[in-house]
Amino acid sequence: NTAAYDMPDQVPERVKRARRASLMATQSEISLARNRGLVGREVEVLVEGPMPGRSTRLRGRTAGQAPEIDGSVFLTGDAEAGEFVRARIDKALSYDLHATVAGAAA
């Protein structure tokens, strides 16, 4: 839905795909560096509920993670869906975080 979509003289699809791949690789590096900076810290997480097919793991989001766009926080520990918890970040991936529930959010 951009003005450029219907403009004449489009670049070839292979060029579009290559440009997108380059941008995504750069963004992945930026995101991973940012997420690594959170390892060892405690953050507030809204618990969404259990991960599908994984009854022992929970999924949640920080205030900076939008549904369907950003990554998630995969939690170990006890919490209920809809609850805000403090979680210690244990591991960082490019877009997701792994954390342990540290307690109820203040």
C-alpha cells in the first residue's frame, strides 16, 4: 500500500529479495546486540500464557514487544496469564528472550 508499489520501472524481484535479505541480516545483528544487553537484568513481563505444546514454559512480552511484530519472552517459572511479573533475562536470541520468573511485578 505504498505509492512506490504501482510506479513504473520496478527493480527486478531478485534485487528486491536481495535488498530485503541484507536489511534483515543487519536488523538481526542490531536486535541481538540490544537483547544481549538485557542478559542478567530484571524486566517487567506481561505473561500471555503457556506456550503451545509446552506446558512447562510460558510466553510473555515486555512493554517494548508488540504482538505479531516483535519477539517474545519465553519464561520458566510460575505465573498466570494476564499477570505482570519481574523476570531475569537468562539468554538472548535475535528477536526473543529466555527468562526466569523472579517474582511479582512492583
